[in-house]
Amino acid sequence: MILDDFIVATKTGLFCRYGDFYLDPKEIVKDAVISHAHGDHAIGGNLNVYCTETTSLFMKHRYKKFAAGEFHLKGYHEHFTLNGVKISFIPAGHILGSAMILMEYQGVKYLYTGDYKLQPDKTCEPIEFVQADVLITETTFADPNTRHPVAEEEILKLNGTQSNIMLGAYALGKCQRLISLMNDHCPEKRILVHHSMMPFVKIYEQNGINMGKYEMYDRKVMKNTPANMVYMVPPMVFRSYFRAINVIRVFATGWKHLQNNSEIQLYVSDHADWNDIIYTIDQVKPTEVWTNHGDGKQLKEHFANSLVVKLLT
């Protein structure tokens, strides 16, 4: 029997009351099961953190000695138990080391997606599907009007100009994916990377990911090279350099409102769009869908006559 209160949304995060642990907590807790290392899912300071090894490496870089009291590293499909709840990590395809979290309790399977994507990405493990009774899915882009274009086609837009480009992207996941895409599809571009992004790039390489060619940003190189340079910067730097001259400003994101001031609109998202969510539900074959991280109202309407959809947040 599905327990309606197996996962409860609280101000601290998603709480598994039967296992007495949190999924991707927003505040420090005793036991945290972490899906991936983005800052809105993995904070520092939790006493016990259960995650993949790669996720721990990103967290240790970001939070240093305050990353966790103790890390409990688990491989994909490796089972462990917290207070009677059987848990395993399933590749989520979001960023390197990202995982969906499969929980089994009293014969019922609950699958928490964290963030996930279905598009191919050479820089992280591809998503895998498992069946579950309850799918707890992110709904960041759960809108029938949202369709993410093919990233390999989007990146070709950068070949439409020889002007130097300032390319804004998230430092973890998006940065590495874009470097790989540009190496594959924009061979004339010379890629310079902001220093704050480099440690994450190096962790990718240490874990066997071939990034292709890139260089640490050098102001003199950028100034003295008038064409075909791409300077990758994190969002805060991108926003602070709004008066940068002699560059075309581009920000890689799936959000339309963040493209308003970009001279080239680059729609590259690391999340599932509407079709991907529907496909995931078809693959997981849940009896119920619980939504999180976004608005699940349109999913609820879509499945009104065929599937129970509950909005956790």
C-alpha cells in the first residue's frame, strides 16, 4: 500500500518520515541523501551525506571542510538501508554523478528523480529507467508548450559569427557539456574558461571525461585575438560584465526569460521538458506521480482521468 506521507515537503526539504532522512535538504540535517551536487540540492554541513563518489568530490570542492560530517559513498545500483528503508542510486543523466533515488519500503517502490535529463550528453552518465509505484518527479519545465531543442543543433548557432563571444553558463554540468559540444561542433572556436569553473572541469577529467580542448582565460589573449574566441563565465560574472565591449553576449539556458538580452539565444537545458517527463512516466509506470521543484498543475490536468498526480510543493 502506498503511504501518502512517505515523503513530506517541509521547509527543510523533502522528509522521509519512515526512514528519518531528507532528500536534498535545504537546511543542515543529521542524514541527507543527495541526488547531485548543484547548490539548490546539496548544501554543506550535514552530519551524514549519502551520495555518489563524484557528487562528494564536487561538494568537497565547493564547501571544503564543511562539506559534510561524513560521506557515505554509494555506487549506482548499490543497495543500502536507512531505518528500514532500502535505497539505491540510479543514473539521472543531469550532470556527472547525478542520481535518481529509489526507495523501497513495505513492498512499495518510490523513485525520486532529483533533476534529470533525457538528451544525450557525453559528459555524464546516461539516464536509466526503473519501474516504481510512485514517481516523485521534478517539474521545472512541466509545460506542454516547452520543448527543448536538440543541443547539438543549438550549439551550431555559435558558428554563425566570428565575433568573440562571452558565454554564460552554470559552472557545474552546463559548462562541461558546452565545452564538449563546442569541441565537437564548433572546431574553429578557441575556448577560454573562467578560473572559478576550472576545478569542476578538472574533476570531470579526473573521472575519465574527455573534455576536448580549452584554456584558462587570459585577458591578453582575449584582447589580442579579434575573432572566434569563446570566453566561458559563470552567471554572476556574466551579469557583472554587462558592459563588456567587443563581444557577443550569450547565456546558455532552457529559460526563455533569461534569453531576452542575449544577441544569440542558446537554448541548452539540462532538465527534462514536457515530452521527456511524459516519456519518463511511461517508462517508470507508476501508480501515482508526486511533483516537486516546479508547477505540477498541468501534469495533474493531463493525467486527470488516468493517473493520480499529487503536488508536493
